[in-house]
Amino acid sequence: MVKALDGVPGNGWSVGVKAGRHVILAVVTMVLNLNAAYAQAPQLRVLTHSSFDLPKPLLDAFEQSAGVKLTLIKAGDAGEMVNKLILTRAQPIADVVYGIDNALAGKAIAMEVLTSYAGPSARSPSVVSLPAPLVPINFGYVALNVDKDWFAKHKVPLPSSVQELVTPAYKNLLVVPHPATSSPGMAFLASTMGAMGESGALEWWAKLRANGVKVTKGWSEAYYTHFSRNGGSRPMVVSYVSSPAAEMFYAKTKLTEAPIMSLELDGLVFQQVEGVALIKGGKQIEAAGQFIEFLRGMPVQQALQSTMWMYPAVPGAPLDSVLRHAVPPKRHQTPAPDAMTVRGPTWVAQWTQTVLR
């Protein structure tokens, strides 16, 4: 209860109002100052592929701790992202890049668009590896995914080998992303080269072309436009081993089992490792280094499992229960990074001549 001051009726109420106004003014001033500080905070530009996705509270917490304003520049698929990084190297459009994988690392390193990083994460152990200056953040597996309902409805058996895919039973059923503009597309191509050798792989791709394979610019178009699970006409798509888990997680109605499945066919499984690196010529070097450490932190390592559907690269990170629907394959046919660096451009050129001529 507010008392009157100096015996004047109602004066206590008046003082309370004035005090309240001062508090409100102080709060408004603080908010304005915070907004001004945020507006004046240095900008950290992060170049990513279109699948980069982390919870907003985590990103907000990073901004606050690092004292920066994050600007995320999403540049399409990872292949497109690397191409943009190369095209803008004279005037870099970002300070740090996330999403370059082991299929594209050689290209980025050869074009000298990245620079070294010597922070703690550059020396810390990882479950998987990438050539420096890239720091591993997560990994997954690229493989063939199939729409189980389509195959059951049309009474077509699931393919059990790579050679079956080029037979008439599977004509016009497969969609793949272009290896020059898509990291899953490049991964899929590399797995065939690693398993069959260059001549054997190109011969297989020629048969696949004759069997009606469809090529898209990127993974998103292949999966969300042409895959039959999402309304398209193709019941087979190059995607991730974690895609069935994602379908379960995002289903509008509760499912007892995933509507799609990944196939562990010898010659068509690639272990994809994604990393982060400083961009040569970037401005905010210190903040960019903090962002690298942020991505390697446990909160992000746990969150990315159900936002980007990849496995954590940091040892000891707990696995999300939803990944029980994404069992890692027993084998994969991933070429050595040096082979992809040296032969990758030739593979793409040969593939283009074989499949798109």
C-alpha cells in the first residue's frame, strides 16, 4: 500500500506514478540501447548451402556471446555454393563457409578460396576427417532412397544390385542431382567411380542414361519435386541414409514405420563429411573463428541431428533417438580425398559427356 507523503492526500499515488514512469523510461531506454548496440554490432557473414538449419535460440545465443550480427547467405546446393565462393574470391561475400564436403573440398582448396584456422577445433579429434583448412562438423551417407508404397502398389521388386538399375524393370524410375552443382550428386558419382573404376562406372552411367535417368540441378529439386513420395513420378532418388528418419520426424500423422527406405547397394553408398572454414579475404576473422567453435560445441552437435539430419563429428556427442530410423551402412565406396581432388573434375566432365551429351 502506497502511503501519502507529507500529509497531502493522494500524494503517495502521484509519487508512485512518477516512479513507475521512471522505471518504464529506463526499460525503454535499455531496449533502445540494446537495439542500437545490435544494429552497430559487426556483421559476421556466413555462407552456407540451402540445407543449413539450426534452432534460432542457438543462433541468437551465439550472436550475444560473440557480439556480432549473423547474416546467413544461403547459396543453393553445396556445389552451387562452392562455385559462388570461387566466382567471388576477388571480393569475398562472406567471412566463413559451412557445408563444403569431402567431394568438393579438393575443388575449394585448389582454387585457394579458404584460409588456415588454428583454433582449438582445428586440433581436436573428430569421428571423421577432412583436409585442412576445413574443420569437420558432421557426416552422413548418400545412397539410393526408394518410395516403399510405390513399389508395393506397382508390384515391382526393389533393386538388389547396381546392375539391376539399368534393366527395363526400372526404366524412367530414378532421379539424380547433377554432380557439378550438387554435393549429393557428386557423392553419388564418386561412389560409382570408387566401386567400378572409371571405365566401368562410365559404362554403367551410359546404360542408366539409356534407361531414362532424370538429372536435376540440385538435391532439393530431385527430392521435393520429382520423387514420388512428394508428388513426383520417380520412386527412386539419390538422397541420404537419414532421409527415412526425417520423413518419420516431419510426418503430419504419426507413422509406425518410415514410408521410404535407403538401399545399401554396393557401389552406390558414399560417406559425406561436411565442414567449416575461414574464407580467404574475409573480414571478421576472430568472430568467424568463434563460429567454428560454436558449430563444434555440444548444443549444435546435438541439434544438427534433427535439423540437418546428419551425424555429429565430435566424439562423445549423444545421438538423437530419432536416428534409430537411420542406421549407418556397413560399407561405403568413398574414394580417397586425394583421388577426388585429382580426378573429380575429370569425372564430372566425363559424366556430362556420357549422360547429358
